[in-house]
Amino acid sequence: MNITRKKKADGRRVRLRILLVGCFFSLLYLAVVARAVYIQAFHDDVLARRALREYRKTYVTTGKRGTIYDRNGMEMAVTIDTESIGLHPAYVRDKHKAAVKLAAALGMETALVKGRLLSNRPFVWLKRHVSSSEVEAVRALGLKKAVEFVPEQDRVYPNRTLAAQVIGFVGVDGNGLEGLEYEYNRELKGESIRRTVVRDATGGSFYADSLSEASINGNSLVLTIDGTIQCITETVLKETAEQYEAGSGMAVVMDPRSGEILAMVNYPFFNPNNFSAYDRVLWRNRVVTDAFEPGSTMKVFLVAGALDIGVCTPGSVFFCEEGAYRIFNNLIHDSSAHGWLSLRQIVQYSSNIGAVKISEILGKKSLWETLRRFGFGQKTGIECPAETKGILSDYSRWTAIDTGAISFGQGVAVSAIQLVTALSAIANGGILARPHVVKKVVGPDGKTIRSCAFEPVRRVMSEETANNVRSIMELVTEDDGTGARASMSGYTVCGKTGTAQKLADNGGYTDDRFIASFMGFVPAGDPRIAVLVVLDSPSKNYYGGVVAAPAFRRIAYEVLNYLGVPPDRGLGKDGGLMVSKEREVTG
């Protein structure tokens, strides 16, 4: 009987324990249910946002950057669709193993990849603008949650080095960093908007909206540059610089009737598709940004001023002191001794002493005003960044030797674009015009937003004076002139040589480093092109008439043939280029 009561008591205790355990779990279940109901009822938006963050990301995206074309429609800079690869480090367990695999797939340093995997940020860029083969290699690793493929755009320059310093380039984020890409960044760059990228089950990404990308694309540029003329000029300048072992070179081809730049060349070249592999110095468009002492090319503007004011005539004669002329303690030399020379001959033979004698009659104030009228000491207004205004100090600060030196192009600094623009004013009859490299801006729909036309700045001399200066410049390319090697069979060439000593570190002038240049236009009667060639520090010869004049001739002859400009005088016996007498010329 006691045993029976004991069994009953044990049974009650077991049932009580079961009841207590059941009640505990029931209460626990009710708490979970209540929590779930509470979260669903009052925090559903929080859960939804967390879920969305797992497969939806919002990025700021920009419409496709506009294309840059040459004047004939050749693509100079284009934008292509590409992908970039990002990481979600939290989803990578074995970071070292993943780093090794990703580095191999993308050609990156393992340490660099591992450093990004160890980041505490929820998202980091691994590599921007990757190739299709790199995308496939990373997809094959199967890191679906950890790796994100983001649609982006990349800028490509299909002609590599062609006009690279003019066009410039963009950075990885699509902003222009140099050249026209920088100057016209706001025009070229598309509109920036926020877009949502959705990841699918395979790890691929796509935009969640149906926005038409064309509606946010940037404008395009049509340049005045002609790709063929640019290529001709680059080829000749490179070969000339290599032949005479010059440190660098510049060349410009301009239409003097419109102010349009047909070619603008800086040598050495660089490839904007891989700009970081080149010295930053090579990125700069030195035709626009750099000033140099031009030497004897300035004599034509001195003569233009003297003729226009009326203090001289083409036949005025000056005694050139048999090659040496003293101004106080300074001695001016000519490369060849001359006695009496006419104003025409002073330009033809490039007499420094003759130039000084003309400046003494003209006066320093009138000389300064003449050079200012031609645009020196001022920016031309060309649509390129970081344009220099050169150096032309006020005449009130000039001494007698300063005035003399400036008359033959020393003690004054100009840019190549200033020089060819001033030259074009002589070629077109006396009108200084603003140079330009952009012909028009075109919208994404192909319609012209604005176009650039001939923009006269001011008349710098009378048409009669311009004609007289042109006649004088023809003499320079005759057999006895310093620019004889610029003469061409079939065309009358107007030109001027330039040879200038470079400044030394101590403020004086060097005896072994020079700027050799030649500028000219052709045909003389109806100029279609004005061409400037400048070589910096050629070592084999430094005279402009020897180094730069033949380069001018080659460029001008090929360009005139390309443009279909007929000869304005009889051809030589061979019907082609006329090679002048191989004598020592200077200038």
C-alpha cells in the first residue's frame, strides 16, 4: 500500500514537471510570436530596407560622355561601356585565399587585394574599368555575394598619340584632367543622377529603372583640327626633331582666313589611353601654355609697325655697321657683316643691327604699341586651358638695349599660338582674329548647339601695309634669303626665320642652346595656310633657316596637295619640291 501511494506521488511530480516545462515553452513560443508580430506590425519597413540592401545598391551614375570629332567626323575621343569590380569584404571568409585568386584574375598585387578585403567598409572598389576577360575570370571564382560587377563607362582615344595634348584625357571617374577634355568638361560630361543597381542570383547586375541613357548623355565637340593634316605635321615634326636631336618641338597649321587651327602639335608625344605611364610635362599643350623668346621672327612685326606708322618705306636704307654695333656697353652682332641695307634686305638677311636701327627710328613706345596690337603680352582667347599671355613688359621700363633686343626677338617671350595668330594677320590683310580649335558643339540629338565662326579682334595695320610686308617676306625664301630652304616649286612662299639664344640659369644667355623656328604662309597671293615650326635646343644645327625651314616646306607642300590648292606659279623641272642651293644659311 505504501508502495502504491509512492508511485502515485512520483506520477504527480512527473506530470507537474511536464506541465511546468510545457508552460515554459508555451510562454517562450508566445514571446517569440509576440515579438514577430510586433516586428512585422511596427518595423516592417526596417526589415524591408535590410532585405533590399542585400541585393539592391544605389549609385550616382552619369550619362555617356560626348564624343570628340575632327572636322571631318573622325572620332578622336569616344566613350565605351565597361564594368568595374567592387567587393563586399564581410562576405569573404578566407580573405587570404580569396586575395590570391582575385589578384591572379585581375593582374594585381596580392597584398593590395588583401588590404581591400580587410577593410571595415561595407563596399570597396577592387578594380575600375576592367576588360571582358577579367570579368569572366572573376566570375569563374564563384564569389557571388562578395564580388559585385558594376556597369560603368571608359574613355578611349582610338588614334592614340594623335593631337593628344590638344584633346587631353579624363580620369577614372570620368572628369577631364587635361586639354579640351578639361576645358569642356561640363559640356562633354553627361548629367549625373542616382540609379539603383540590382544583383540577380548569378551575381550579375542591372539597372532597376528604364531610364533612357540618351536623355542624360553629354554634348559632343567637332574640332577645327583635320586628322590628316595633324598626322602630316606630327610626322614631319618628329622626324625633324630626331634628325637634329632637338629636345622638343612645336608646330601649328592655321587657316588665316578663319582663325581655325588645322593642326596643333607638341613633340614628344604621349598616349592618353595610358597617360599615367608618361611624364606629366608631356601632357601639357605647350603651343598654348609655354612662352619662349622667338628671335628674328619678330622682325616682321617691327617692320609692319614702322611701315604702318610711316616712319619707313620698303626702300629705306640703314647702315648695318659691318656686323657690329655698340649700344653703351653692349655689342650687337650680325651673323654676316653688312654695310648699307634696305628695309627689305634687313628682313631678307635677318640683320639684327638693321632691326635695332629701325627700332631707334620707330621709338620704344610705338614698338610696344605695335607688338600689343599684334596680340603679344595678351592671351589670344583660344579654347584651351592654362594659356600664357607671354612676357612683354611696359615700354616705360625699357632701356636702349632692351628696345634693341626686343626688336629682334630677345627680351620678349611669346607663345606659339600668339606667333601664328599674329602671322595670320599679315596673311589675311591686317585683321587679328581669335584662333579656335572647336568648330561647333553638338547635342546628344545631333543638333548644333552653337558654332564658332571667324571672330575678328581688331585691325592691326592697313591692307597696304600688309601687302608690303608680304612682299618683303617673299624675299626671305628666295635663294639669297635666310629662309631659302622653305621655298617650294609651284608656290610663292612668304616666311621668316628665327634663331634665339635660350636663357641660362644665371639670367644671361647660353652659347649652346637655341630656339630654331620658321613661320610662313602660302600661297603668297591668297594664303590658305599659315605654318609655324619651332625646335627647342637642336644640337646638330641651331639656325631656323637650316633646321625649321625644311620642315615648314614639307608640311606646307603636303597640306596644300591634300587640300587641293593649285600652284600660283610655274613648277620646277621635276614638277615637285624645289630644293634650294645647299649653302650655309642662318636666321
